[in-house]
Amino acid sequence: MNTCRALEIMGYNPKDEPEKSELRRRFHSLSLRNHPDKGGDTEKFREINQAYRILIGEEKADDTILPPQTKTDEMFSEVFAGFEGLFSKFSGQKQIKTRKKRVCLSVNELFFGSVQELEFIQGKPCTKCAGTGTGSKQICVECSGAGYFMIDRDTQRNPSFRKVYCQKCKGKGAVGRGSTKMCGGCSGNKMEYEKLKKSIRIPKGVKHNTRIIVGDNTETPTELIVQHPNMMDPEWKGWSLNEETRNIEYVLDISLKDAMFGNTITIPHPNGNTIECTIPVGIQPDHKIIYRDKGLPSCPKLKMPPTNAIIMIKINIPKLTTDKDKINANRLFDELGLE
């Protein structure tokens, strides 16, 4: 079960991020309503319990969210990639290769999260041969499907029989598992593959190159690599994103008059709101005005708090091209008593 399905079962929208206290109240309400002892459906009750455990983090979802790999992690995986294959051969375990798929978010999706319908190729054990790669089970001709023989002990005084299991089918009554005949369903590959469309929830405020492992409990997991929108996207509305601090930054050009006397300027925010930027009197060039928690939203899944919006002030000093402009500027400074 993935996060979207868990939220749906609990009665939430796939984009919602309910608090644990709210989830607990909703869980108790749904449990009482759907408890089998009170006439509720057993399967529905089981789904509610599983959805609740996934949303509070007690059970692993089918779309595990992981932070971006650091350079150290990448170096470690490159160095030990060959050893993993070697160890898997010694342990008899099959080395699973993860498919990678990149998803580029829009600015709106970065600030509010998104639910995307994505197509995956998922593998599961062949249903025809139960994942053995051999032919379908056939009734054992030796024991006629019984799996055992009754052998007479041949005692005259106390005649009795003892059970002896069939050696050909190992007491199963059918052959096929471990037989030499290749399965016609999977051609001996032991797996069958199908294309699936899944709703994947991407939380708001994720870091660049955040990884979402979809189908972690299957033979063919897919690693979604979530990327930030291009900074040239007009939806940024002139803001830029600092990938290290996750703060958003804006360069505000103001006139010399605004720098001297102050002003209030409305700046559009990438999330659709606005910031009323109050410029203090006598502000200096390269001054920074910080609006706390007005940057990227928090990402509870990765335990990341909200970031700041930083406005950097740039003062446009007019060019005095003529003597008349210089005379007027000097007169203005004399009237203001400025040097």
C-alpha cells in the first residue's frame, strides 16, 4: 500500500499532511465504525489499520521517500557496487536492479506538493509456475496424486499398514516444482511483468534529487528522482532558489528616493501570495531583509523545516549627464542638509 492509498482509506486528500494527533482521532473513529465485532467488514478494518501504521511511520509504504544521495554515498556505492554482486552470489540472493525515472516539478508543485499518475513495469512471480521457472504441476503418475503409498507390514498376527511418502513427488502428489520442463508462461524466467499506473504522492518542499522508491517490496522497484523546476521558469516571478540553504532570494531594485525616504513595495511570491516589503529610511546598498518561514514550505516526511525569503536591496543611482542635472542634484542635497 502506498501513501496515496493510505490517505484515501483514512478519508484524506492525497495532498494532505495530517498531524499525528488528527490521524489518531480519525483512526479511532473509523475503527469503531468498521470493527468486525460491530458488523464491520474484516478486510476494510485490516486496511484501516495498515493505512494508519503507514501514515504514522510504523509500517513501510510502497513509496519510500529518501533524501538525496550525498557525494560520500555516491562514492561508497560506486566502490562497493562490485562487492555487492559478489556477496549476493555467495549468499545465494538475487541482486535487484532498480529502474530510475526522473520527475521534474513545476513551481506550484514544489510549494504545494503533487500527485502524479506514473506508469511502471512491475514484476511478480509467475502465476503459472509459482515462480519456479519450470512447467506447471502435473499429477504424479507414481502415486496417482496421493503423495504416499500404504505398505503392508506383512505380519500374520497383527496385520497393519504404514505410510511411505512418494519419492518422485516428495509427498506433494504433483510434479512441476523443480522439474526439467520449462514453464510456457514465463519461458523459464520465473517472473511475469505488467505495466501498472500508480498515483505517487510527492510532498511539498522536497530537496532537489529527493528519491522515492516505488515498489520496494517487489522484484522490480523504481527509483523516482524528483528534481526542482528550472530557474528560468516564469512561475518563479523573479525569485531564485539557493539549493544549499533552501532559502528563496529576490533582488529588489529601488530608487534613490525610496532608499532615502523609505517605502512599502508589494512583491509577488512564487506560491501565489505577496510580500509587503517595508523599506526603512536610509537603507544602504546590499542590505538584506529576511522574512522568516516565507520560503519553501516544511517537508515533514524528510523532517525539514520551512525556509526563509530573503530580499536583497539594490539602489539605482541616477546618472547625472548634464550640468543642469548636477545643479539640481546639488540644490536638493543642500536643501536636505546632506553632504
